[in-house]
Amino acid sequence: MLVEPSAISSQRSAISGQQQFKIRNSKLLPCSPAPLASSAPPLPITQPLCPQLPMKSPALIALSLIAFFSSAFAARADTLAAPTDNGGAIDVSINTSGTPSPSDTSTLANATVLSAEKQTTSPIDATPTAPTPTTALSFDPPVASTAVTAPPPPTPPTVASAPSSNTEADLFTGGSDSLVARTVGHAEGTRTADGNKTRAYYGHSDPGNNVWNLGSFSYQHGARSPQEADEKQLRRLQRQADVIRQKADAHRLSLSLEEELNAIDLANQAPLAALDTPGYVEWLKKARDRGLTGSEAVLWARTQSYWNPRLNRWEAPGLGNTEGNISHDQNRRLTAIARALDVYQQQTLARRKEDEPQDRVAEKPPAEKVADQIIAQDLPQLKTRAIAQVRN
């Protein structure tokens, strides 16, 4: 079937106009028709000025756009999922649009997760890394540390009484005539203040338990004579005196002669009162802490030594287990020790003076006597006579 050229041209123009209208409606750039010369006569159109586009419906175009954007989003998601080495930096690219892009949302989500992990990390689990030493030279002076350290707490002062001038050997030197035997014996009633022996020294019945006692210390553990009793008890008291001194050193106490002799006497009377914990040394320290000194501190310590803090009661059956009776007996013994010590020190001083050599002064020679007589004359009278003779 043959078709005329004019009919074909008009048909093509109609098709081209429909395509342009459809493309404009799909928001694609239209093809502009070629300008026509005003003077030239119209030429027959054999081809369209714009290339032919295949005709597509609006639904197909919309589906194409959706597929395009879906593929773009999938490519973007694959890029974010792939690990990238950016040195730990967070993507802070600016989104000019009003709505956050998927990349911004994922970046912020990752930053939130990292921040939460850092906050939940325990400081104990974190392992510190040693600083890397730098080899660069620095000409800046070192900055002194300004850390302030708290001063150590002051140590409480220790109050000590006058130390004893006698050693332990001096206290026990002389056996039955030693300072310990005379002072403790006088407190027991077996020795007088000047050291002589009483009738009780040779044997007496103990008023507390009715056991036979012998010697200066009222020894009741089996002895054939008072002298043997003194020897046994002196060895025993010497060991106990060592324990008392060790306890005093542990409490930083320097015992005076009075305090040490009373400690030995208390050990002879009631060993537990002197050597137990708390005992005489601990109570003496408390007495000093209370401000007591001298005989007052000794009396208070001796009395409190009979108190049993574990049983919360006094333990002195021979003294009636009352504080008044105990304090009265301890004061009596303390006074007897002080009296015997005073007499002992006086006797010791007197013996030392007797042992010292006596220096005898020699008589003056006769020549010195004559000189003394001349000097002793009345020189003013002689001078007056000489002056009178010169005038005559």
C-alpha cells in the first residue's frame, strides 16, 4: 500500500508533539525545534528534529526512578558496611538537605555506640600504656612538683620518772644483807629498818594460809634454814625482776629505784599481781597517764594490780577482797620500803666516809711563826713614833 509523503510528514509531526508533551509531563528537558528562517520557504520534513524516544508510560518511568534510587541506596549501604581505615575519625560531612541522610544516621549511631562502650569500660580493666620516651631536646626548666604531703601525726610524749641509779646486780648484791632483802624483809616484818633480823625471820606462820615461813622473804616452799630460804627466794626474785624490766622497756617506762623495789616486793607478796597482764607495769603506766607521780603512782598501781578485769572483781582473799583493805596494806608496805631504803642509803654513805683516807695538816715551821708575828704587829703605832723622832 503506497502512502503519500505529505501524509507521512503530518503523522510524524503529530507523534513528535505527543512525545514532547509526555516528556514534559515526566519532567525531562524538551527538545527545542530548529529555528525556521522567515524568508526561506518551508521544507518538507523527512526526519524529526529531535531523536525519536521510545514511548513509555508514566508508570514505567516511575518504576525506573524507584529502581535507580534503590540501587543507589544499596550501593551506599555496601560502602558503609565495608570497613574503612580513617584513623578512628567520625564522618562529619555536612548534609545540606533538611532531612538526615542514611549515612549520617548510621555514622551518628556508630558514634553513640562507641561513646557508650567507653563510658561502660571500667578503669580497673583498662591497662595503662607506658609513655613513649621522646628524644627531642628541651631547654625549658623542669617544673617542680607542688604536691603537698600531710605531716605525720605527732607522737604522744612519754612521761618517765627519775631513772634508777642502781643496776639489778647492785640490788641483789650481798645476799641476805642486800638492798632487796632488807627492804622487802622490812615490809614482811622479818627485818628492822636498819637491817637487823626479827623473830619472824627464824620462822612464823603465814596469816593468810597458815603455812610456815622462813627467812627475810617469808619463804614457804620448803627450806631447811632461813639462810637457804633467802638464797632460793633471791634467785626467784631476780628472774622476776628481769621480767618486770622487760615489760617496762616494752612500755617505754624508766623505773625509779622506788618503783622497782615496790615491783619486786609485790612479786614476792603476790606474783600474779606483779607479772600478769595487766599487772604492776601496765597499771603504773596508767597512773602516770592520770598525772600521778612518785609514791602516789606506786600506791595506785600496787592497789589496782589486785583487780581482775576479766572477772571484774578484786582478788586478794587474805585482805578481804576489798579496795580499802588492799590499799591500806599496800601503803603500809610502801612506807616500810621507803623507811628501810632511807636507812640503807644513810649507812652506805657513812661507810664510804669512814673508808676515805683522812688528810692530816702539818704544823707550821718556826720561821713562818715569826713572820706571822711581825705581820700581826700594830704597824700604825710604829710609824707614828718614827715620825716623832725625825721631828725632834
